[in-house]
Amino acid sequence: MKITIAKTAGFCFGVKRAVETVYQQIEENPGMPIYTWGPIIHNEQVLEDLAAKGVKMIETLDAAEQIEDGIIVVRAHGIGRELYERLDRPGIRLVDATCPFVKKIHRTVETKSADGYRIVVVGSSAHPEVQGIVGWSKTPADVVESPEIAAEYVPEPGKPVCIVAQTTFNYKKFKDVVEKISEKSYDSIAVDTICNATYERQREAALLAEESDVMLVIGGRSSSNTQKLYEICRQHCPKTYYIQTALDIGDDWFWTDASVGITAGASTPKNIIEEVYTNVRLKF
């Protein structure tokens, strides 16, 4: 059996930085209450470890306002301007672990909306990163989730359009959305804000899936970028499986001369990838 792990599998820069930020706060501030705004990572094992170390998660402003003192860490997805300002108050030390690439989108949206552009964010409206990006627009912003929705989108008459993307969005679909909106708006600009690491991860996953009999995609069920990896791999390899840990691997998925590819989302720790590899290798 041939087993190949994608070089880009696992933690991306932004997620790694955010997780390390929380552990750093634990080490440097013993006894200090530490909170994260939403799950710092879409990985149950890491979240359980942080919880065991006393880190608590908050997801509503009401819950945040009950905190009298402590540290609140903003995750890599980022948050909107209004929420940021309301969390940053006396008694609270706000530690911003927003991914720098996401932060760059915030600045673009803030600047362009102030210049009179209608902001269009290509991504999932339910995703916290997109909600945070929208929150930096000084005027109402639109979210377009697919090329099909873009085909129905009607730009505001006489208003220039600035199109940005969720960092983990599918690159090809983003280009399709931009093309459809540009056909309707003569005064539009598109800023490719898809993270290069995301693009490389998706590209490598597609190539590996084409060469594999079986493809394993590792990541949390709520991880948007892992779901997109799964969709891409499934297009090229029908026997693609979405797993969270080695415990999810089926005994009947492999055969002696099978070629197996392994990739993982940006929130998947290295040790879980290694455990999956070892488990598959021991099958034959």
C-alpha cells in the first residue's frame, strides 16, 4: 500500500498563531481568567485540552459583559469593529489573534466602504470570518455564497463594487463569482483575499486525489476549510472519506495495492495526522 501525506496538510499560519497565543496567555498569566471568543480552533482535542487548563469559551455579548476581569482572546477568524470596541473595555485585556491575512481584509473593507464602494463578500454568511469582515464595512455589505447566487445578484445602481473573499473560499468559485458580478457592474474591483496557503492546500489536495484510490480528509465537522477540501477531493476521487481522528477509519476502506492520499484542514494538529497515517499503514 502506498500512503502519501499532503505537504500542506494541517495547521495554517493563522490558526497555529492563534492557538499558540492562548497557550502563551495561560503560561504568562497563571490564575488569570482566560476566555476565547468562540472556539479558538475547530478541533475537539485541542479545545478539550484548553478547557482542562481553565480556558472558557464565550460566544455572546451578554456573556462577555458578565466578565468583570480577565483576558479575552479573539480567534483567527476575527470579529467586527463594533464587537471589538464593546469587548475592549476596562477590566478586560483584549488579545487580538486575528489572522493577519483576515486583518488585511478588514482594512480593505473599511477603506473601500468609506470611499463609497458597495462591499461584496464572497463566502458563507454563517461563517464567523465573513461576519467579522462584514462588520468592518461602514455601509451595508452583501454576502454572495456561490456563482449561482452571483448570477442573481443585482448591484446597487451607480455604486462602485468592491469584491473580497473569505480566506478559505474555493479559488475557482471565487473567480466565477467575480466574473458574473463584473458583467453587471462596469465599475467594480476584485481583491483576491483567498489565503495563499488555502489555495495551495486545495490545489495539492486535488492533485493528490487524482492520483489516489482512496483519499482521507481530516478535520473537525464544523471546519469550513476542511469541508471544502472534502468537496474538492471527492470530485477527483470517489472513495474520499471525511474523518476527525484515526478512530473514524473504516476497516474495509483499503486493499493491499491501494494508493492512499491524506490531507487535513487548517485546524488539524500534526499528531492527529500522524496517528491517521500510522493507523492506515497498520491495516496491511
